[in-house]
Amino acid sequence: FCWNFRCPGYGDVVVSARPDDVAWILNGNADNYPKLEAISELARELFGRGIFAVNGDEWKLQRKVASNSFRVRDIKQSVSVFHRVAQE
């Protein structure tokens, strides 16, 4: 699902849940798709200054920190734990 619209007072807004779009943004193109400041302000109330509420260099730092949590090797090692807990 991808949705593009113009929001009065903010400009163009793109919302996408397509994996290829998300990968494109996360793999070096995030500066082309900054979060709207109004959305960042709302997100800060919930998430502080984490990856969901910042842009630019702050976002790149948060992305680098978060990416260490999602390495394929670590996820594969965790699958047996997830499976066991789900069975319980």
C-alpha cells in the first residue's frame, strides 16, 4: 500500500508499507523523505528523540543503533525461543 497526498500547510506526504519502498528509504535515502515536524512533535511525546521522531543525522545515528538489534544471525538464534514461548 502506498499513498501520496498533499497536506495543506505541510506539503507532500508519502505513506507506504511496501517492502521495496521501505528498503529504499532505509538504505540511504531517508534524507529525501523527512518526517513532518508536526508528526515528529507528536512522536516525541511517545518515543522521545528516538528513531520514530527525528530526522537527518539524529535519525542516521538511531538507525545504526537499531540495526544491530536486527541482524539475521541474531534473529535466527532467537527463533527457537520465540517458538517455545509461543507454544507455552
